Amino acid sequence: MRTVKGVDDNMGRIINCLKESGQYDNTIIIYTSDQSMMLGEHDYIDKRWMYDESMRMPFIVRHPVKEDAPQINDVVANNTDFAPFMLELAGQTAPEFMQGKSFAPVLDNHPLC
């Protein structure tokens, strides 16, 4: 829990720094992590078990232009989709050799095909 608090505190520091420098409304903020640790659920401690608690990964986006983006979404994305997503947000196209698919349309409330 201390680790999560440390991440939260430091995200706050980054946001404050962006606001103080005038870059907050010009910056896309993305936070993600690896899978969650079991903390006794199902009598397990670790994150290598195939239960919901250890399979989900947080992926939080704050996009200054996409204020109407959904707050919560149930899209299934893989970590190989992260780079194409970030490239699309930056106005770039993912190269052909790159695995994964951008899920940026979700920010505009469009379904993925």
C-alpha cells in the first residue's frame, strides 16, 4: 500500500509541476502499471494466478482535448497495444512491423472494430 501511496504522491507532484509551468493543458498524461498483486484473495499471494484480481492492469489517460472521453471503459487491451495508442495520440502512425492496435477511438466514445 505504501508503494501505491508513493505513486499517487509523485503523480500529484508531476501534475503540480505541469500546472506551475503552464504545460498541464498541453500534456497528455498516461499512467499504467503491471498486474496487481494478490493480497490474500483466494488464499494466494503473488500475481501469477489466473484470477481477475491479478489479470487487470490500470491504464489511466488524461487528455486535455478529450474532455468527453468515457471515465470507465471495459475495452480489452494488451500491453502491445500501448505503443500504437500513444503514437496515434501523438499524431503518428504505428509502423507495420509493430504489434498491437491502437485503442484511441475509445477516447471519442467509438467502439473498436
